[in-house]
Amino acid sequence: MLKHSAKYRQIKASLRSVGLIEPLVVFPLGADRYMILDGHVRAAILTDQQTPTIKCLIATEEEAYTYNKRVNPLSPIQEHQMILKALRDGLSEERIAAALDVNVREIRQKRDLLNGICSEAAEILKNKNVTAEAFRILKKMTPYRQVEAADLMIAANSFSVSFATAIYTASKPEDLLALPKKHPNGIAREQVANMEHEMTTLQHDLATVKDAYANNTLTLSITVKYLAGLLANKKVDQYLAKHHPDLLRELQDATKQPSE
């Protein structure tokens, strides 16, 4: 099943086009035997190709999760930045497409992903899985509205096309680069007005929550430090342990929570 997956074909195409860039990670088992911690697919492909030697990094820890936990899928913006860097380094669009096992048109779409997106909105969404279609909708908004939309997407933890469309639909005319000829799905003007009002209220509530969160976090941090200093006093600790053991345990737990 692995050999028929898109990921397998992509890695195979990359190895064929640009070679092995990231070495395998192995752990020595003794007597010239090693256990692969990271790079099983690359090892399988290179073995099938009868590659005589494979570059490896020798690990000092056996747990594979110590490596795998650092591996995160690239976000669309990160992928866009990598393609731009590859182009600046002299690689052609055709070679990048071959390395990623995709067509050139897809590489060009990724290259132009942020054309029309302001830098502030791009920074907010740089690690999020925002599709090209969602970015296409954001490009219809003014830079200020793009930033507001990015904040709303973060707050709702939703980066879908439908949510971006909802933000666009509920935007005021002055927040759009061009007024749509008609509202999506034939939405009545009254419904759009209600959505605009609800979106404005949501943005106001979001700003209020942000301010309250910052103040509460600061207060909590100061309180925890005060409690930690108080409990460090042996006389206070002994008194609470003797007369209020339950309270002492709760205070000790409270001082640990922020660091857990």
C-alpha cells in the first residue's frame, strides 16, 4: 500500500530529481547493525533502486518519537516560501515540479500564493493550513480587513473556504476592493446587514477577550509568584501543614499549574 501512496511517489520523484537531501537517522544496535528512527520511506526507495550507500546521522537515543515529534507538515505559506527560495537559488519551475511530483501549474499557483495578501495577514497565517482558494477570497478585501479576517480565523480555529467566504460576505463595502455584482447564493440585503452587524460584534468581543486574557494572565503570573514565595517560608508551610493541610495542597497545586 505504501508504494502506491502519493507521498511515496512524491519522495521517489524528489530523490530521482535532486537526490537525498536529508540523511536518515539511525541508532546503532551493535555488530554493524542499525535501527532506522527516521527515513523509512527514503530507505525503502533507495534500497529498491539498489543504491550502494545511504547518508545517515547516528542518533544517541533510541526513541523514534524524539525525531518524529519535530516533524510537522508544511503550511501553504511555508511551502510558498520554500518554492520562492528554490527559484532564487536557480532551480526551474519544471525541476521543482518534478521533485515534488506535481505539474508546473501547481508550482506557479504556490509561487503566487501571497500576491495581493498584505504582509501582516501573511505573518498571522504563516503556520496555518489556509488553502489557495481561501487566500483568493482574502485577496478581495482591503489589507486592514485581511488582518481582521486572519484574526477571526485564528480565533475560530477555522481556515476553510466557507469561513473565509462568510467573512467576505459579512464585510462592509468599504472593506472590499470591489463590490460583488451579487451576493453569494442570492442572500438578501437584510441578511447581509445582519451578518455585518454580527461580525462587527464578534470582532468587538474578540478584542475584549484579548484584553481580558492579557490582564488575567498577568494577574495570575504575579499571584503564582507571590504564593510560591509565601510557601517557601518554612513557618508558613509548617503552619498550613498542621492546621490547613487541604489548603496547602491546593496552593501547592496552584503554583505548579502555570509551568505544566
